Amino acid sequence: MKRFQAEENIKRQAELINLTHDAIFVRNMDDEITFWNKGSEETYGWSQEEALGKVTHKLLHAEYPKPLDEIQEDVLNYGQWDGELIHKKRNGDIITVLSRWSLQKYENGKPLGFLEVNTDITKRKEAQNKFKELVDELRRSNYELQQFTFITSHDLQEPLRNIASFSQLLERRYKGKLDSSADEYIDFIVDGAMRMKEMIQGLLEYSLVGKGENFQPTDVNETIDIVLSNLKRLIDENEAEITHERLPTVTADSRQLVQIFQNLIGNAIKFKRPETQPKINISAHLDTKKKEYIFSVSDNGIGIEKQYSTQIFDIFKRLHTIDEYRGIGIGLAICKRIVERHGGKIWVKSEYGLGSTFYFTIPINHLNS
């Protein structure tokens, strides 16, 4: 009598959630189904009349993450269990369910059976698997692209060195001995070869961003000292005035941080206004809401027209002719790639003719961002 009442109590509890789309059923200690809700009918295809009395794992052709005896032992010891199961529906379809088991007991504490709640997560798993495949494919593609860029850049340099060397030799040996057109053609060859060499080296440098990264606490004040030392000749030649306030310590690759500031400060000097002393200021402040540092490099140079404010970060993008300003247009692209590798973003605000301010962010701890 007590067993009958206990089983009826379990059934009444299950019936209270009979409207759910989850499959909910009760099975006794012999694994025979004693209750089968409407969600189970929708999920698996068997009616209540067809399912009652059937052995669960036989009806559903269940596949478990570990032996069924061990799972049931866990439920008996701890009162519940959850995990993913593979089930077979009446129409033969295979589905994955998130299964939660709860031990049901008599009033005296003796085990009565199991309440099992199953949620069909087949579509979710398929989406996760598809996403994982896409991520893996993207990683493979990125790796192959990096390898292609590295190998191509490296292999192209050897024949280019030969072109540049023999062109320069031709220039030294025969310049002035041929007509003016020949001298001009030789200049074009030498200049073209040197520019191609710079572009290949730039492409190689761009492809190497991310290789051998070493993120660690980095004092940006020390970074600026290194940059100013590297650019000392350029700074002295242009009498540039560079100031900065006390800068923070961030989690970053110190070598790459040097590249960012060296490119930004070098550009600020290169693109100065005629007859104007370059004045550059470096600052940083903490955005507590976004948990990131915002760095800025401001100058009083020629500025950038608004329509080019995003294009300048594209690889090999130039806004001026080679006769006006030397360079291959890859420095800002490298900056953008480095900043994004650090979990940040980079942008510019500028007024043409009045100077520019480049901003970039680095999360307080980008490894956790």
C-alpha cells in the first residue's frame, strides 16, 4: 500500500510539470517506466501506453558516458546525477539529451525509483560542433596564410637582392657614361628594387606579429625610453619635442609595445608641418568601466582628412606620393594588428592641417578579456 502511495505521489509531482516540453519520466528500481509525460511523447515518439512498463535503456537504446551501474550507484549515494546521453527515437533519429536524474524514496528512506528529466540539446550540440569546426578551419587557414606569407616574403628576398645589387653595380659603373635616359632608367630600377625590398620586409614583419609573444607586466615608461633611444637621430634632426606624463604598467608583449609607439612617434615626426617644430605628447588614463587603459599619441603635424581615418590602418595604404614622404604604408597596419592581439582597438582623431591624436586601448589584463 505504501509503495503504491509513494508511486502515486511521484506521478502527481510529475504531472504538475506535464506542460513542459522536456521529457520527464519515472522508472522503478528495475528500470521499468512507471510514468511518461507529454514531453516524453513529443521528444521520443512513443505514447504513454506504449512506454509504460518498458525498460528505459532498451526502449531508448541509451548510450551512457560510463557504465549504467556506476551512474545508478552515484544516484543512490548522492541523490542525483546529470550528464549527456545518446538516445534513439521511435523514428530512428539519434538525439543528444541533457539528462538529470533524481532519486525518489519511500517515507522510510528506502529507494523507490528514479525521476529523469531529459532536454533535447541535439541542435545545440550540432551548432557547437559546427562552430568548433569553423574555429579549427579558421585557425588552419590563419596558420597556412602566415606560413605562406613568411615563406613567400623570405624566398622573394633572394632574387630581389640580386636585382638590387646588380642594378646598383650598373649604376656605379655606367652612370654618366650612357645618355640621360639610360641614367634615368637605371635610377628607376634601383629605386623600384629598393622599394620592393622594403615592402617584402614590411610584409614579413606584419606576418610575424603574434609569433613568440611574451605577455608580462610591462612598464610603459621604460618602453618610451627605449623608443626615444631608437629614434634619437630622427628626433635630433627634426628638433622634435616629446613629452609624456607618468604612464602605467600593463600586461603586454614589451617588444610589440615598442613597435606601436615607435611607429606612432616616428609618423608624428615624419608628417610634420613645414617650418614647424614637431611637438608630441604621450598620455594614458584608466577607463574603470571598461577596465582598460586608453593611450594617446598627439602631434601638431599635417593631420589626416576625415575620410581616411579608417583606411590608414589598411596594409600598404598610403595617402601621399613616394616623392612627398618615404615609406610603404605598413606601420599603422602593424600597430592595429598588435593592438588587436592585445585585446584592444586603435583609432585616430584628426583635423587636417592641425595635427592628429592616435588612441589605442589595452585591457587591464587582456589575457582574461
